Amino acid sequence: MRILFISRAYPPIVGGIENQNYELSVWLSKLAKVKTIANKHGKKFLPLFLPYSLIKALFLFKNYDVLLLGDGVLGIVGWILKLFYKKPVIGVVHGLDLTYKMKLYQKFWVGIFIKKLDKLIAVGNETIRESVSRGIPREKFAFIPNGVDTQKLIGSYSREDLEKILGEKLENKKVILTSGRLARRKGVAWFIENVMPKLGGNIIYVVAGDGPDREKVRMAIEKNNLRGQVKALGYVTDEARNVLFNTCDLFIQPNIKVPGDMEGFGISVIEAASCRLPVIASRLEGLQDAIKDGQNGFLVEPYDIQGYVDKINKLLADESFRKNFGVRARQFVIDNYSWDIISRKYLEEIKKVVASA
């Protein structure tokens, strides 16, 4: 199988789609011949990358069996290439690929370009539901969850390593963590405002990441006088992120519903679980595909303040259960979300599309 893969979001730029596209290109390359055309310069380069990738693909596509697009923004490239080639074009679609609030994008990308692709691989079932509500046929979709490299993040770190990052001693303290881009839908400001005041003073909440909700997070900390209990670290290095995943006591993803936005999957929760870190997340959107309640984490209804308080207190009170559950959660991630398994699912779906073309 010869696959031409185009990604407009790729490392060294940091982000969920960037990470997913990179791992997909690496792991698919172990199973098939893959040529990757990637934008490594971020959104500022996108207006140049779209015509660049189109022209390059026009010359290269004749040597490949199928074109795979890393996300829905590239739908226009796939749509144009289909005018020149009678070969299948498959698009990976994430949550915002369908819900991005711009009239021009909704009219042309969602209404025409994405809809015309031969197959769409959605990273979450909520993405499929959103697509169907926008007129894209259900049969056009296959659901394949995001993957995780289960050896990449886990490591031997100590509580002393965590103390160095936080700048304080942690004797008799418990540490809960949220990591990822600070978008409003992540619910971090809501959690600080509503849940943290009801937790014990020995519980420290660490927020690793930056984003548009940064100011609301800061205001929630100030308003509730939680400067000593909430540590907003901003962007952290990969090494610091690994220390956090391997030494904190719980991972929290308290997403809330935000009109026009959605969590396509929630890669951070399976990354945390891959490091034996028990996860508590909102029963919302793509998080329900990433976390299977009682197997690799726990789901709480969004906005359920007491539900979060009770689950956090219960898990923090039983260290033996928490650690044993973390071991089982990591094994669940290995069995269901490791890139070795996920990349084979991609290849299987791609082969079906090529065979039926």
C-alpha cells in the first residue's frame, strides 16, 4: 500500500492534532509506504502551505494508491485533487473540523470539501454525530480513536522531582493535575471556581498548559483566594510534563459544554492513564470515547460539583486502590489505544477504501 499523507499541523509545533498526525505518519510508515508532506511552521504558514501541498501532491499522487489528509482543513486540497485523479481521498476529522464557527468555513469546507471526500475517519463518535447533523452521511464515517505511544511518557520519577517543579515540599499533601491547552471547554476555571473550594486544604491542583482561558483561570484563583492551592504553571517542557504524569496522584479533565466548541477525543486523558495516573473526566463528547468508566478512568456528569468532590476524595483516601487501578488503566490503554493497534486499524480502513474505489 502506498499512502500520500498531508498534514498541515505537525511538530515541532505543540498541539493535539500535531501530535496525532506525527504519530500516525510514524506508525503507518511501519506498515506501508508513506510519503508525508507536513507543515512544521504552524498556523502562520498555513496560507502558503495549502497551495504548496496542493501543487506538490498534484505531481506526487500518481505514484500512490490513496491520499490521506491529517484533518478537515485540508479538505479543499483533497477536493481539488479529486478533480485530477480518480483515486480515493480519505480525511481524518477532529471535533473542530466540523464545529469551527466561521460562515465561510461552514459553507465551503463542511458543506462541500469535506463532504466530497471518499471516506472520513473520525477520532470520536461525537464528531460523527456533529457531522451527520450537518448533512454528511453516517456511512461515510469510520471511528478510530486517537492513539498513544505507551512507552514515550512513562518513566521513573520521584516525588522530589515534582517538588522541584512546584517549588515546595509535599509532605502530607495530595496533588491533582490537569494538562493541556487552556480552552474554555476544558472547564479548568469552572473547576477552580466550584470544586476546589470544597476540597481539603491538603490538596494541590496543578494546571499545566496555556491558552485563551488563561485570564479566567487566573481570576478564578484570585477570586477564591486559592494562590497557595492552585499552581498554574503555563506551558511546560516535555520533561516537566512527564514528571507530572508520573508523580501526581490524580488527573482531572472537568470539561464543560461550550456552544460551537467540542472535545473531539481528549488525548491527555489516555496519556495520563498510560502513566498509571487515574483519571476523572466529564461524561461529555469525545471524552466518553477516551475514558471507559471503571476501566481506564472515571466519568462524572459535567457541572456535577459534588460528584467531582466525592470521587476525588474517595480516590485520594485509598492509596492502595488508586495505585492498583492505575496499573489496570495503563494496561487498558496498551490493549486499546497503543499506536501499534491504532495504526493497524487505519491501514485496514484504508485498504477497504482502496479496494472499493
